[in-house]
Amino acid sequence: MAAAIQKNRPEGGVWGAWVPKERGTLCFVIRGGQILLIEKKRGLGAGKVNGPGGRIEPGETPEEAAVRETREEVGITPVGVEWAGELNFRFRDGYSLRCSVFRAVEFHGELTETAEAKPFWHPVDDIPYARMWSDDEHWMPRLLAGERFRGWFEFDGDRMEWFRMEEA
């Protein structure tokens, strides 16, 4: 079904001069056939399953933000963090976000549930896409395969209306 909504868009148009309102990160720790996911408790995506992450603060690099947000949301510090991809989101209500996605192979500390997120380990061969944002099924397999990617997504609320993916 999702492939049917993918359309070619000219490089110009709405994406050509696009500047996101916010910049954020996601960080996925993957080891031993499992991936660290969270049940998001508040903010954008509350109630959905995702990875730890959040907004980039002024003066911070995306990697620094990914490490900080993971530590704040689930109590661990990811180690061996590497850039995996970039996701660009436009919402009909005017909100927009560019998200840098990172993966890590190890961590220090102990997983802790916080007011922001409930962390859990999940098998990489059974990702719970039905509980996630609909774009995740298009880029998550690339993340798990160790690929680098870029994606553009347009949403109306929780409903994805258009997407494009490419290798980075």
C-alpha cells in the first residue's frame, strides 16, 4: 500500500527551498540481534514505539544531541555512535523536522524508564511496525542492514501521504 503513495516530485517545488522548523535526532542501539526501542510517553509521537531521540539544542552537533537525548530518555550512554541517515518531515499543519538517525553497537549505564520513555529490547527480525510511525517501515530495514539513507515524508496528522527514499 505505501508504495502506491510514493510519487516522483521535481527537485524544486515544496522541497527545493525547504528549511525545517526544527532539527532532531534518533539513536538506535543494536546488538545481539536486538534493538533498543522506546514507548514514547509524551511529545511528538506519544503512544508510538520509536527510538530514543529529541531536539538538537543550540551549539550541539546532531551526534552530541543523539547521545544526550538517549541518556536523558533511557539512562544509558550509547557507544560507537555512527550516522545512519537523515529523515525530512513536512506536516500539513505547518510543522517540519529534519532528523539525523544514528546507530550504536554498545552502551554504558543501566536502562531506566523515565517520564519521557519506557525502553525495551526487541528482536530485529520482528520490528513492531504497527505500533510505529508509518514511515519507519521504509527506512528501518536500511538502518538494520547497516546502510546509509535519506528520506522525505509528508504527513497529514499520523497519515503518511507521500514519501521518497534514497541511498545516502
